[in-house]
Amino acid sequence: MGSKEGFSETTIPCLLLLFCLGCKCLASEFAVTQTATVKVDATPELARKIPDTLFGLFFEEINHAGAGGIWAELVSNRGFEAGGPHTPSNIHPWSTIGDDSSIFVATDRSSCFSRNIIALRMEVLCNDCPADGVGIYNPGFWGMNIEDGKTYNLVFYVKSPETADLRVSLTSPDGLQNLASINITVSGTSNWIKMEHKLVAEGTNRTSRLQITTNKKGVIWFDQISLMPADTYRGHGFRTDLISMLLDLKPRFLRFPGGCFVEGEWLRNAFRWRESIGPWEERPGHFGDVWHYWTDDGLGYYEYLQLSEDLGAAPVWVFNNGISHHDEVDTAVIAPFVKDVLDSLEFAKGSANSTWGSVRAAMGHPEPFPLKYVAIGNEDCWKKHYRGNYLKFYNAIREAYPDIQMISNCDGSSRRLDHPADLFDFHVYTDSRTLFSMRNTFDRTSRDGPKAFVSEYAVWQHDAGKGSLLASLAEAAFLTGLERNSDIVQMASYAPLFVNSNDRKWNPDAIVFNTWQHYGTPSYWMQTLFRESSGAMVHPVAINSRYSGSLAASAITWQDSGNNSFLRVKIVNFGWHTVTVRISTIGLQASVNALGSTATVLTSGNVMDENSFSHPKKVVPVKRQLRNAAESMQVRLAPHSLTSFDLALAQSTLVTLAEKNDEYLRSEI
């Protein structure tokens, strides 16, 4: 609860009192308020540049993050492949309109596409069909969000031996509300015909469905039925509102597509990059057996690379190294897997004239993608064949692409790796108290070995809830340690990134969404206070207090888009008491302009408070302007809070503070 402009300095103690009472603090806590000094040494010789890549994103196809999430395709199981290769097969979530006496549907192998051979055969049995017709409908992923005035691109393949009249509509879930319709005549032919139309909605329904009906007896085949909003991000197929959440984090890299999704419970269900490229109609899709749902792989290897480019983030390609959760490929026969990965790198990095680079160019991206990082497997270090397989991949990639940085699954934070690597992967999911205590984890890591990639971190257990304040504070403390140790820690990302509220396979997650809403958990908002750290200068920080065990801090200097410079001091108070902190700095090469400085606080009335669709900003950072030097150098930290002070830096000749404040600053800085 920040103070408003125009308040006098005498109101500040009152505001602090009201703030504490608003957080349900006891009045007696003022008597036991803790004190601490946070000393920032900004001496240039001790400053160190943080890697440009420090904070980024990890995207995994989990919780319907992609299919039914960031990938804007509205039709679920658009090619009828999810039922498997056996026919007739389950076509869920497709359903019929009409009873058994009027319509019969089944799948067969009549598709015109060689890599996804299943199609839907619809036989209309009625001579005198209902006026509204009979047919099929698809509810999408827990309903389709159809909005008034928006355009939706419809594509489908159809064939019928006799002329057929179809009506394609967007309706409410019960079919009673019509939002958009188009009549289509299919000429009688034995050949498949591609239909492309635009539907413009005349109404809004958040849980709509797509339906195709007819009232004429006959047989019609359908395949690859797609409905996409026309307003996807940059026309690349991504849901715009969810992309905006990612852009606000200013990510420096994107790790994809998993995670366990890369491995599969069994290798037959692992992600295959070759089958996820090319025209979308020809992609066979696959069943992600770790998270238990089908993906049509419209969001494929190419789209992940495109997403990285759209976000301005370096792509980090995690590939399968011949190992799943339950089976492994022996190192003696791993060569085809190695060749497959080399081909994937040529697809991303090769010239438009190369074998696989030409495939990329044909998809619309003639210029190579700047792929610089690859992870050889995921969480496989302890597997029997990992080290043998790893070396096969490592040596082949190093020879073909010496610029690529390779990431080992083995943890090198406490002891040196026994194999070559540019980076090692570090994952941590634990309770809040443990993660808070891990803020010093990399203090003792050898500086001579490979760099650390903390590619998955989060508070996960009983005190995480569905995204609690407490979890975010422990994570913030952990990140201050990563900033401080960024000479050895090169990259870090929270996990998981997304969850569809209808498929919570994993809690908590950074961003929660459904068909039309989204919100960030406290862990998401915590990360916004670290988004300027990548590429900034980090400075040594010392905390002097009897109760420093409940505090964590870091300090950076950074510049905004207008080249204004700031000293940012972030302090986590993980304890139950208010802490009065005196910020002391030495070695600054510029004066502090308190009039341009701010304080941003992330806290709430209860440590287990969460955000929700009904209260999406219950726990979010609150920024206020600091109006004098004393307020910027001595502050009170609320219990269980993250406070970020941005102290504006200016040349001493430009300092416009009142004389007494100027004198105060000279004595303190």
C-alpha cells in the first residue's frame, strides 16, 4: 500500500502502521521489530557483469501448456489420430449430433496423408433428417473461446461420392446459441478437397463448440479439421494474451520442449522433432505418455524456434538421447539417434541450401535460427547408458558445430563432472524453508568447471499450494544467491511455466489460464523483479543483523530503456517480524537521486495467499515513489515480503535534492 503523491512526510509513520495492521500484524510486534544493515559495496573493482542469459523461460508440454494453451488451435484431436492406429478408434472429444438411427461415425484409414492415415467416416442414415441436421461437433479444449467480432480461420479436408451440403457453425455448448455459420457445398468426388473459410463471430461464448451438420443422406469423410483465431501473435499461431505474459518477463532464453515430455515413459512416445515439422496437416502427432494427453504437434520444433525468436530469447533445444523413463538405447547402437540430432541442428542452423535447412526455408524461415545451446537429455545422469550416449552426442556435435554449448544432465555444483560439458543442469523442487536455505548453494561450487544451468527450480511441496506468497519468497531468496554467484551460474528458469486450470498435472505453476482468462501466481510476479538482472552489474552485499538468517539480499546496477541508471537492492524478509533496514552503500560513482527512486513490495496478509481467476492480483508487487533520502536509506520491511528498491543514479552535478538531503547522502554513500 504505497503512499500517494502530495502526502506530507509526517504521514509516513502512519502509513507504515496502517500497512502493518493491514497485514494482520500484532501491535506487540512493534516492540520486537528487528534491525539490520544491508551494506552494498559498489566499488567498480568488485562489480561483475551478470551473464546476459541469466534469467529465462522453461517451456514444457505439461498441464496442456501448449495443446489447448499457448498454441491457439481450437480443435482438439483435429486429425482423429488420438485414438491410435487401430480402426475403428476412439475419436474423443468429437461427438455426434443425432441418434443412432440417423447417423453413424467411425474411423478408417482413408486419409490422403501418408503420415497420419486416420480419417473420419460419417454416414447419414436418415431420409427425413431433423431441420437442424445431424453431424459431428468438437468442444475443443474444455470449450472454445469465441468472441464477438473476431475472425476465425477454418480449414478442413473432405470427400463425398455424391454432392453434399454442409453447414459449419460455431455454437454454444448445447448448440442452441449460434455465433457464426457458413454453408458449404461439397461436389461429389472420390478425391479429397481442402476447404478454407473464415467465420466471423456475432456473439461471445467462452465454452463454444465447432459443429458440422447436414440433412442429406449419404457418406462423407472428414480429416484435419482446424480452427484458429486470426489474431495470433505475429500470425505465428500463438495465443496473444499468454505471449504478453512471457514478454513481460523479458526472457533471455527459452528451454524447450521439456522436461519429461522429451523422454517419454517409453521411447515410442518421446518427442520426435522430424514428425513435428512440415505442413501441419501431415504431422502425425503423438501421445505424451508422461502427462497423459495427445498432442497433434502443431506446436513443433519449428514453432518452438519461432517462439524463441518472437520472444527475443536464445533457444535451448532439449533432445532425447536414447533414454526414456523405462527403456534405453545401448551406446553401441546409438548412432541413428546421433544422426537424428545432427539433422535437427542442420534444420535450425543450416543454410537454406542444405538438406534440412531447405525444409526450414520452405516453412517460411530462410535465415538460420541462432541455436547455441543444446541439452543432451533430461534428468538422465543416473541411467545406465547416459554417460556413454552423452559422449557420442557430445563428440559428434562438437565436431560439426563447435560453437554450440552442450549441457550435461549431471550436477556439478558440489563435485566436478567426470565428462566434458559447457554447462551442467541443476534441478530443485522442494519446500520453501529448504529452498530459502539454498540461497548459498553455489558459494562453494568450483569456478574452474562448466557453468551451471538451473533450468528447473520451484517450491513444490505442502507449503506451495497452487502458488503461494511463501513459495515465491523462498524462490526470490534462491535467486539472489544465483545473482551473487552468476560468475558460475549462467542460466536459470522457473518450472513449470504454464497450467491449464482444467488439467493440473503439476502444482504450482507460474501462469494459470483457461480458454479466455489468465493470471500470474506470486512466483510469476516475483520473477518480474528480477527481469532487469540479466546483463546488469552485480555488487557484493553484506547483511549485518542478529536475525540475518531470515534475510536475503542482492544488489545490481542497471539501465532502463531511456538509459537512466539505477541501483537496485532486493531484500527478502522470510521471517515473521517487521525488520527495520538501513541501506548503506560505498563506492558508487554517481549520486543517488531519491526523488527518482522507487520501492516495490511483494507481500500479503497471509503467507499462503494465492491469486485466482476471481482475485488475479491479490498478491502482486506494489510500487511507490520514494520522496526523500531518509526514506530510501532506512526502511521497514513487512513480514514475509520481497522489497525491491530502485535508487536512481545521477551525476553529482545533476543532483537536485534539498541541501539537507544532499548532505545526508554524502555522509552515507
